[in-house]
Amino acid sequence: MKTAARPEWPAVCLAAISAALLLVPGCSLKGTGAPSPAAQQLSGEIRLLEDLPQPRTLTADASLSRQEAEAMVQAAQRFYGFWDTGREDLLPQTVVPHFIDHTLPKGRPQGPEGLAFASRGFRQAVPDLHCIIEELTVAGDRVTACLSFTGTHTGEFAGAKATGKPIRFMAIDMLRIKEGKLVEDWHLEDNLTFMQQIGAIPES
């Protein structure tokens, strides 16, 4: 498992991870963004779910027990497994019924049904949507994730006809997890890049 930040990853994601680590006892950034030895040791002990998205970089709060950190990481894996595949059967395993999205886009329902609604709508435009966990940081009851999404624009979205072109954009999530399930989240997607890639917004 890698523990150093990938240098090619956008600076905004590294900044988000750095800000999260400043709040984590036992974790620190040293030069290139490497976590402390205690955090490295803990993240190395965490068992990942094999059939779900794997974090390319994982940093865990050294004040958490291995069991606590593992439960949070696996909850995040299930959540991003849902976004990676569109499998709605993962939602009851991942999200509490009273889940709250604090950055809810206009027109999207609240709760788990809102997640399913968003996934269905986006997959009409990008059926092969793929979610990559670039960075995952566990601290307290929060998981911060830097993500990249890839796929092919083969359906209409926001009035933009299918182009058949590849898409790639990034996102940042902060998840609050309680007893192994998501309770609430905050998220920010690079919608401008996506809309430019599908031709809905001019690039210049």
C-alpha cells in the first residue's frame, strides 16, 4: 500500500488532505506529504475489501484503533463501490436511512434515495462511469476522499448530446461515519471540467 502522495495529483486534493491531517493527532506532513510513522503503521494494518475500490493512498489517524479505522475505511469503500458500479444494493449496507447531504444539488432528493437518483441520472449519460479513490484520510469520525471519475459520454446530459468522448474529472468528499455507516456528507465536484468535456460549456 502506498503512503506518499502522488505528485501528479491536483494540488487542490493535496491541500485538502493536508488540511485534514493538521487536525489528526499522530499524523503530520513531512516534505512530500508522507504521513507520520504511526499513521503509516496503522494504515498498513487496515484490511481492505477486495472487490471494492482500493485507495491509492491511505492515511489513518493513529489515535483510532485498527478496528475503528478499518470500519470507516470499509464504509467508504462500499460508498465508492456504489458510485463505481451503480449497484444500489450497496446503499443499505453503506448509508443510514436518515443520511443527510449538506451540499445537495437542486432537484435531488435528500437521503439514500437522492444518491440512487443521482447515480441513475448520471449513468444515463456516462454508463461506464468509474470511480477511483486517489487519496483517503481517516480522522476522528470523518473520512476525507480525493476522487477521480472517468467514463465515456454516450448519453444526453443537461441538454448536451452524446459525444462519445472520454471524460475525467475530480471530486472531494468529506464523510461522517457512525457505527460503520454514512450519516452525512459534504462534497465538491469539478463540474466545470465535466461540462466542458461534454460540450455543454465552451472551454474558452
